[in-house]
Amino acid sequence: MPAERPAPRRVTLADIAAACGLSKATVSLVLRDSPLVHADTRARVRAELERQGYVYHRGAASLRRGGSNAVALVVNDLANPFFAEFAAGVDAALAEAGYVLLLGSTGESPERQQAVLASLAEHGPAALILSPAEHTDAARLRRLLGPRMPVLVFNRALDGEGAAGWDYLALDNRQGARLATEHLLAQGHRAIAFFGGHRDSSSCQERRAGYRDALAAAGLAPDPGWLVECAPTRLEAARQAGALFARDPAPTAAVCYNDAVALGLMAGLAARGRRAGADFAVVGFDDIAEAAVAVPPLTTVAADPRARGLQAARLVLTRLRGELPPAPHAVVAPVALRVRRSSLALSDSLTEGTAA
């Protein structure tokens, strides 16, 4: 059996300094982009850094200088276009303030979330923006992050011991779902489903509450079979589309947990010979970029994910500058309905269905 090779030795600051004939202090200044070092010397040091494969340990450097220029963002599902746009907004605001973004995704796993956060903590970020995974244990999270880390929780509230004390930025989930349901009611629909999401998620609970509010105001109660749970992804929504038609009467419209679910539902309808925007009305939630160019264009509740990312980052930066009171700061961002062709009126549906 061949002998194990020893692990390669880590290149140190002293190695770079010796190769360049400089002091460690000078090399350290180059790593911090200090203008005190001549441009020719900086170029020579950077060439040697690249040649030897030196890795700058930002976490240790942050501890040495008493601060960090990094903010961590950890989201529950980076595959969701909403969070890609949200992250772009966070990054833009941080870059403007001279900070860099450390990004992680948990795939809705609390265990993965713990591992990601522990790894990011090694870099010593100045603050954390977190969209928590479902079933996050707030007390366990607080033990990991400690009492000093500034944290902004986004959109999903944390319950239980340890949940208090962090800043919170939420979407107006309840009002958004109410607007979506009221729109479908105004279009003549009465058999309206709520499709997608998991009931344990606080954002799903809030959106279902808004849906129920609108139905109750219209003197209606939802059929339990019209509340369909599924993972908030396009693939699972497409797979579960048939569940909407397992009861008699079947719904004629659906408020979807998010746009990914709505787009998946539209694909699932097409696979079953039904046409979103022609014989079934669909409303999403988020207004991701793809919503406006879907076929048909998707009616949705606009949460403006890029603007929410900018807002989240600016709240964190305000906290870091000491411009917020010590008490946790909570903000609820407004939402608005964007009406497009996926949410037809019931009378139009019947007319088109008869003509076909």
C-alpha cells in the first residue's frame, strides 16, 4: 500500500516576504491595498503571491485589525430566482459601502445551515443576513452565532427561546395573499385554491392567512382539499398540479405560494391539457424577472426582491454604524399586485372553454 503523502505546507506571509526581500509588514500592507507601498513593489509582491499560491486568511486579518469588511448572506434556497435577485441587491449595497459579500445556501436543511454558518464564521464577518431554513431551532442558532454578531432575519420569523433580539425584515405576506385572492374574487372565481409551500413555514402561514381573510370577507370558506402543500419549487409544483383536480368541484383558480410554484403549476396544467390564462387562473408571489415574460405573463404579488436586498444590506450597515437603537428593529416591506394575463376572469374562461 503506497505511503500517504504529507499534506502540503501552507504558504505563509514570511515565505512571501523572504522571496521578495521585504519585511512581513510591507507584504501585509500590500494585502490591505495600502497606498503607502510603491506601485512597483505592490506588483512584485502580488506576482509572488500568485506564484506561491498564497491564500489570504481574512478572518484572522479581521481579528488583527479589529473589524471586518465582509457581511454574510445565508438563504434557504439559492436555486429560487427570488434569492438570486435578493442577493444581487445585497451585494450592490455592500459594494457601495466598501464591503464584500460572503454567500451561503442551506437547501432548507437546519443541519446544513449550522455547517454553513460555522464555516462562514471562520471568516469573521461583520454581520449576517439570514433567511432561515424551515424548522430552524432559534436557541441553537443563537448558541452558534453568539450574543455579539449583528443579525438581520429576512422574511421568516423565528419562534421559541433565542428568537428575540435580532433585527427583522419581512414582506407583507398576509396583505399580499389577500390582494391576490381579492383579485381572483373580483374576476368571478369562487373556487380558489392556495397552492404550494409548507404549513410550518411562517411565510406560508401568513400568506394562507391573507388568502383566508379575503375568502371570509366574501362569505366563503376554502375546501380543505384546495390547500395543497408542496415544496416551494417549480418541479414539485408541476408534479403536484393534479392534486388540484382530485376533488369535485375542482377549483378554477389558485393563489400560489411563490412565483416558482406558480410557474411549475402552469407547466403542470399544460401537461394535463389545461391552459393557464385560458381555462385556469394563476397568481404568484414575488414578481421575479421571469414572471413578466412567462407564457402567459404571470399575475403576481410584487415584492421587488432586488430592492429588498438593497434594503436588507442598508439596514445591516446602519446597525454596524451604531445608528439604530439597541432594541431589535423590525420592518415590514409593502407589496403590490401586478396583473397580467395568467389570471383570467371566470366568464372569459367559460366562454373560451365552450368555444374550444
